[in-house]
Amino acid sequence: MKTNELDYELPPELIAQRPAPNRDESRLLVYSRADREVRHRVFRDLPEELPPRTLTVVNDTRVVPARIRIEQPRGEVLLVERLGVDLR
């Protein structure tokens, strides 16, 4: 596969700016490779889309706002956390 095969137009107005009030109502795009069919579902329908005994791994990490934009000098600061080290 070539990376240019992954390029596509994505209008900014289609990018969610905040989560759906009921998270299970989030939109879900399903693409069937077998028949090249595209279906529009909601996240609560995911179990119906998965074959029986499918291993599902859930990533429940959160993005931490760690970037601070500065004007003088122009740029930004990225805050990082050192893991596995006691700083005391």
C-alpha cells in the first residue's frame, strides 16, 4: 500500500468539535471490504458489525492539553511528563 492511497478530502465542517451528548450516538462509518459497501451507523451498533468472538481492545486514554502557544519569542512550549522516575 502506498501512503497516497490514504489521501482524501475531509471538509473541516465534518470534524466534530465536541463529543456527542450521548457517547453511544457518535457516528460510525463501516466499510465492507468484501462488497465495498459503505454504511453509516452509530457507535452503539458496533457489536452488530463485529464477527462473533472478536477480540476488542479499548483505549481509554485521554489527551492532555500540554501545548502552550507563546507570542514573544514566537513559538510554543510542549509540556512532557517523565514516567517511571520519582522526582522527589
